[in-house]
Amino acid sequence: MFENVQAAPADKILGLMMQFREDPRDNKLDLGVGVYKDSHGDTPVLAAVKSAELRLFDSQKTKAYVGVQGDKEFCAEMASLVLGDSVSMDRARICQAPGGTGALSILSMLIGRTAPDATVWLSDPTWPNHMPLLKNARLKTQQYPYYDTKNGKLLFDGMMEALSAAKPGDVLLVHGCCHNPTGADLDLAQWAAIADLCLEKGLLPFVDFAYLGFGDGLEEDAAGLRLLASKVPEMLIAASCSKNFGVYRERVGAAMIIAAAPAQAEATFTQLMSVTRAVYSMPPDHGAAIVRMVLTDPHLKSEWITELNDMRNRMLKLRSGFAEALRRESNSSRFDFIADQRGMFSRLGIAPEEIDRIRADHGIYIVGDSRINIAGLPDNRLDEVARAIVSSIE
Ligand code: PMP
């Protein structure tokens, strides 16, 4: 069976991480990897998470299966964190999923089951795992223009124009906030226009919400998604807790279905549960139990919000500091967009050979599409990194 199997194409980001590990230079810098880093370059366990973990260790009485939906209290907490009061909860159904990727995958399989002819429209560019997971669910895909990398600008008109070709029943995949890889987000007027478009054309919005709290704040980051939820009859949401709770390896996420009426939500949810039952049966418990404990304990929740605010404020400060350093070094406003964008990523908009030069000459590792992890920038080396970049592109 395996004698004729060809190797799958190597994952570019993982390849870059390997190359970084083997680089002997002391001052090497990894701006490729997609995890938050603090000012020491570490990705520590949050204090609120550690406390919840200790409590869980003491209080947990069984490791029996958690059930196909997962932890119901976790689901309810996630629904209120994400949706607020934008939608009546009797029209919503939520299940725990193994990370944002797990939520995206099972919802994509649900689309494959209930609307196999739908085309899923996704942004160009988008998170590199969107396309493969949609293909795994055997869905048709098309991309809409989203971002002009060279000029650091959102292409909203181009996006809307492309979507005018979408057919009723098609699915519109959008990033809830902190767009990966561009950092360019929709404003509220644009979210409203998307809601109108979905209503007008009968499109199903599917929101990938992986960075809640990493942009402008918990409420601010959810505002666009909530506006959409308040207007459309149906919607899918894949939320991840990997970044905002720093529980990457625990695989914590939630899949949400909103339907026009409670009975439709329930019927669709039974289909989703039947998808998950066939794929992984039950979700992992540990990480979701921690998130549930943090969200239901007022003390732990306020500790978590402080830690989340610290992570966000660090990224905002790095954004403005790095944009300033690049302005000084390049004597131009070419990179000013970095300060206006949000979340963990931005694209520098430089050429692949320039990226190679920056790596070879300065040990700074950047992904081939010029995406950098803002949180990977050391606070005390902004000028040095800016100088290395500018000297390699001149
Ligand atoms: N969506 C986007 C846009 C992401 O950037 C990520 C993480 N890199 C995910 C989903 C999935 O996150 P996870 O599966 O680690 O929760």
C-alpha cells in the first residue's frame, strides 16, 4: 500500500523553525513561529491557568469521558465571551473542540454534510491551514482579494466585488479579528456591509475567531462578529483559546452554530455531534476544564483579563515602537501600517530574496510571505532589527 506514496510537501513554517534551531548564532531571532512571546522570548503558562490547573489536580475525581459535546459549562462561558447578548441563546448551540483547528474542521465537515455543493470563500491571503482543512472536508473553495501586501492596505472594495459572484448558500469565511497573516482587520462599517451582503445574497458567514483579546480588547475585538450575529439568521463560529489563554498544546476551542430557529439549531447540532463522534468521538478535557474554571471564578477571571491585557499592550507597544524604528531607519513612512494593524502578525511586504538576505546576514528568521510575529520582537532590539531589515532591502 505504501510503496508508491510520495512525501507530502514540507510545511514552510516548520521547515524554517528547524533551520532556526540549527543556526549557531547567539543573536539569532525567530519572527516566524506563531506563538505569543513575552519580553524574555518565552511563552509562559499564564498564572490564572496555573492556579486553575492546581485546583483541577486536587478536585478532579474521574478521567471518564467528558461526553461528545464536551464540558457544557465551558460551552456556555465561551458563548457569552464570544457572542455577548448579540443573539438569543436558544438559537445557538456550542460544543467543545480540539483547538480552533478542530472547531474549523468539524464545522467544515458539517458544511460538507449539509451543503455539499457550497463554495467556501476565503480571503487572499489567509491562514495557510484554511485551504487544506476545507479540502479535507471536500468543499469547493474560492478566494476573494483582501489585502495589498505591497502597500499595506485592506482591499475591501475588491473583496465585495469578488463576493458579488457568490451564489446563495455559499459560505463566507472571515477572520473575527487580528487577521492572520496580515494584521489588517475590518472596521464596524465593513462588518455591517458584510452582514448586508450575506442577507442579500443568502450567504452563510463562518467566522474564524482565534485571537479574541489580542487586538483592542475583549469587547472591542468581538464587536464585528456580534454585529454580524445580530443581523443574520445563520452563522458558524470557530473560536480558539490557544492564544488568549496561552493553552496551545492543550487543544482548546469551541464550535458554534447559530440557526434561524431553536429547532433548526438543535437538528443541525445533532449533525455536528455525529461528525465529531466519527472523527474523534470526544474532545480532550484538561484545557477546556481550565478555561471553564478561569471563566467561572471571578478572581481567576480578573487575573486572566489582566494577563491578557498585558499581552495585548506589549504587542501594541511593539507595533508602534517598531514602526517608529523602521521610519527612522528607512527615512520613510513605508512601514507605518505596522502601527495601525492588530494582533500577532503583519507582513513587511518585502521580496523573498530580501527575506533570505536578512536571514543569512543577520540571523533574523521571517516566513517567505514576509509575515513577522510582532510578539517575537525583543523590546530592546527594535532599532537593531529595523536596521537589519532596512539595510537588506536597500
Ligand atoms: N485560525 C487562525 C487564523 C489561526 O492563526 C490559528 C492558529 N495559528 C488557528 C485558527 C488555530 O488555532 P489552534 O488550532 O491552535 O487553536
